[in-house]
Amino acid sequence: MANDRLSLFHYDVLRELCDHCRKERFHFVPIGAAPATGTCKQCGAESKLVDISASAVWRLVTSPSGEVVVVPQIA
């Protein structure tokens, strides 16, 4: 398994980071699917995939809008 993916049952979790505003987003994609990045929803700059590890994820939280958010563990 590559360092930029964390496998959870039938999905990988990918971490996308904007270098401009440092906003993170996490995506659930089918295992082995080709990752796709886009523009940051906050500032519009191009974002990229970055490394993630099993110890980086603490819990999954569902926001009132129904969006699932991965809350990183704070050391």
C-alpha cells in the first residue's frame, strides 16, 4: 500500500492539501481507483495529494450538511 492511501474496507482515504491556504480535504475512493485532484474550494488554488498514515486519522465526523469529515489526530 502506498503512503498516500489509507485502506478502509472497500475504500481508500486520500488526503488533498492546498499549498496556498493549507486547507485539507479527505476523499473516499474505491481501492485502486486513480486519484484526481482539483482546485481548492476555499481559495481556488491547485491542490495536490499528500501522504497519509493510519495514525494520522483519529475519527470520522458527519457535519450537519451530511458531509463526512475526517478529523486528524492532534499530537
